[in-house]
Amino acid sequence: MIHRTFDVISLIDDLMPYADDLRLFDPYGWLENDKNIAVTNGKGSYGLLNYEEEGTYTGHHFHPLGVRGREALSISKEMLAFLFTFPEVRIMRGLTPLDKKEARWAARQLGFTSLGVLPSLDRPCELFILHRSE
């Protein structure tokens, strides 16, 4: 069952395989901001939404290394449905590096729309956006 989490120790442990991609991420400081939202299925999958401005969040989903394909999509769909139950979440966007082809494919499968490629500090990324159905 998807639920909101504030468990920083589990978050750090479960995201360890992604340490290289998250080298600038401060989980303690990030979770202290109550506008940011972290959800989990309790089995190592996380959805992290970073507050940007009223109604708009930038996010990403992380799954254990053994969770891919249909299983990952199913968990991510559950997370998205749960995240949109928060009244303040109206728009989710994601910046996915171009070399993360599986993540870009997953974004499309989850209903996100591509708005094209943008430069970033690290590497070019594709911008995806998803609106809550009203």
C-alpha cells in the first residue's frame, strides 16, 4: 500500500543504488521541507515530489534494482494515483536525462507528455508533464 513517508533512514538505504545520480540530494534537508512529498510502497520503491510553486512539483520514481518493466509501471501508477489525492498537487513534471531511455519510456507509459529537450547543469534532459484530471 502506498503511503507518505518521513523515514529518512529507510529512504537513504533504499536509494543507495542511485547514489551517483543523487550526489547533490540532501535527504535530511529535503524531508524537513513539509511542502516536499515522499511516498513509498514499503518495499523499496519511492516517489519523490519536490515543491516548485503552488500546485507544481518536480518528481521522480525510484525502484529497487530488481523491479523493472510492468512491475515498476504498476507501482508507479499506484504512486501517481495516491500523489494526486493531495489537493496541493495539480501538476507533476520530470526532467529525465536523455541517456535514461527506460525512464523516458516509462514516463510516456504513465501518461506524461513530453515538452522537449532542455539543457541542465549535468546533461540534457527531456521535460515531461502530467496534469491532474479534474
